[in-house]
Amino acid sequence: MPPPPLIYPRAEELIRNKKQAKLNEQTGEEANRGGPSSGRRAAERKRKDTSEEERAKGDAKRRRKQENASSSSTSGPICKSCGQQGHSSAVSRMCPNHQFTLKERLTMAFPESYERFTISLPLQSFLKFDEEEEGERLEQYQQRITELSSFLRQVIYRAQILINYYILSNSINMDNLSNNIFDRNFWYRVCRLIYQNITVYELQRMYPTLPGIEAAFNHLQSLENVNLLVEKGNLVGYGQIVSSACETVATAYSNFYVENFENYIGNYFIYKLKVEYDGRDAITLNVDDFMQEGINQHFRPCTLDPGRRDAFVAYYGNNEVRSLSTAEYYHGSGSVNRSRREIGLKAQLGIQTLETNIPTPKTSNIDQYI
């Protein structure tokens, strides 16, 4: 293969001559030093530091670190809130502008112990404003509270309609229902759908274990004179009240199913027996009607220890644990219904009125306490 043609022959000849001259110069220097390996031998012959020299270097390094630390601590960061040194913002407790929480303020005021009480006050009693603007400002606050309360009621009401319709639509196919219904975050996202902060497609994508919730929403929206959406308008600060209400709703749904769990199971067995023995006037079951195969398949006998915090905890293998919660235990023992009946009997006999009129010991007046 022939060499490529030379475009600039004079320039390339000059470069080649300079490279040759530099190579000759380096070769002569290596010959004068005794060969190319002399530098490597000199590095290999470099002696190591003694223990005294290493100790002296370590002391000097530590002194430099201490000097740097002392100089940095002397200056330190400057707070953006108060302008003092030693902290960077009002988040630090060292800042005089730090906002303590209510619990921290009570602990500082009453270091030994304290007890909190909640009382109801009229809105006008704790609002502070001038006499001239008293009526106007009070009316503004009341209107603000009314708007937020109305908005919250509409959002929660429509969210419950949507979820109740979805539960009833999937009452036969229980696989489409999950424990997300008892989660506060789930209800908060449903409320965000109602006041149009997210779309129903985004909600469905967040909860793939609840298939069909998008179809349920679209079906309700397509009905005549039905609108699940709420306009929030110029409202601000509604997120906190919606979040608090969602926690209450999630707890209410959870308590409802826990308290009525026994009734649901009983009705389910009655329904299954009616389907199995349809057309019979009476159903009589004996011990012989239960085969060992059916018992092994549908029943799991468990030991009960009511002396524990949980009524029972049973392990079946493969990470399957069955336990009875405290709410289920109280419901099963009848404590809730017994308390309700006791209150009713007290009201009939007039005992409740007497107990209500008894002065409470929670008072700061020692004469009233005695």
C-alpha cells in the first residue's frame, strides 16, 4: 500500500527534525546519568521515616486540625433570623426566635408534671381586635369558618358516595376490595379527586388493588343530576381540615366492620345454608354431618388465652398469624353493649342526672374541691 501524499512537505520535515533532535537530547541525558534505571533505583533506595519522625508528623497534623477547629468554632455560621453566630436558622433551639411547640412550652412552664384540659369557648371570646372593627372582623371569621365547613361536608359526603358505591358493586367479587379502604391516605386522595386536585386516572394508577374505581366514578358522573366534583374556588388552608376528617372517616369505616364482623359471618353462614338446603322448612345439623375432610378444609381450631393482651395468637406456618384485636375482644365479650345498656338504665332510674350534677374534682378552687 503506497504512503499517503504529503500535503505540506516542508512543514512535516520541520516537525520530524524537531522530534529527532528532542529524542537525541533525551538519550544523551540518560547516558550521562548512567542509564534509564538509575532514577528507579534512587526511588527504591529512599529511606523510610523513623518512629520519632512519624510521631512528630502526627503531632503536627493534630495541632493543625485543632487550630482549624478552634478558628471555625470561633466564627461559626450566622443565623438568618437573629443574626447571631453558632447556629444557622431559627430551627435551632439556640436561636431566640425559635418557635417552640405547645408540648415544649408546657414542659418548660411545668417541668415536674401537668395535666391538660379542653374547654369550649365562643369565637368572640378569644379574638382580639379594636372595637371599631369588632363586628366586621367577627363576621369575616364566621364566614370563613362556614365556607370551610360547607366545603368539607360536600367533599366528604361525595367521597363516601363513591366508595360506598364501589364496595356495593364489588360485594360479590371480594378480590377487588383491599385494606386501602381503611387507610387515611386513601381517603385523602379520594377527596383530592373530588375537589379536582388529581384525576381519576391518577387515583386508579395509585391503587391497582382496587380495579374498577375509575369505572365506578365515570358511571356515577354520567348519571343525570349527579356531580361528584366540588369547586374549591378561592379557598385556602383546606388541606389540614380535609386530612383530619379523612382520618376520622377511615377510623369509622374500620370500626364499623370490626363491630359488625360477627353479624356478617353469621349472615354469611345462614345464606350458605339456605342455598345448600333450599326448600327445607328446618335445618338440623348433627355432629355426623361434619366430615373430617370438610373440617380440615374449612375450620381451624385455635386455643384461647384471655389472660393475654390479645385474646389469642395462633401460627399456622408460612407467615400466617391469626389474632384477635382488642376491639374485637371487647365486642365479643359484650362490653360495648353492656355499657350502653347500663347508661340507659341509669337514665331511666335518674342515676345519670345525679352523677352529672356531682361536682368534678378538676378545679383550681380548693373550697369547691373539698
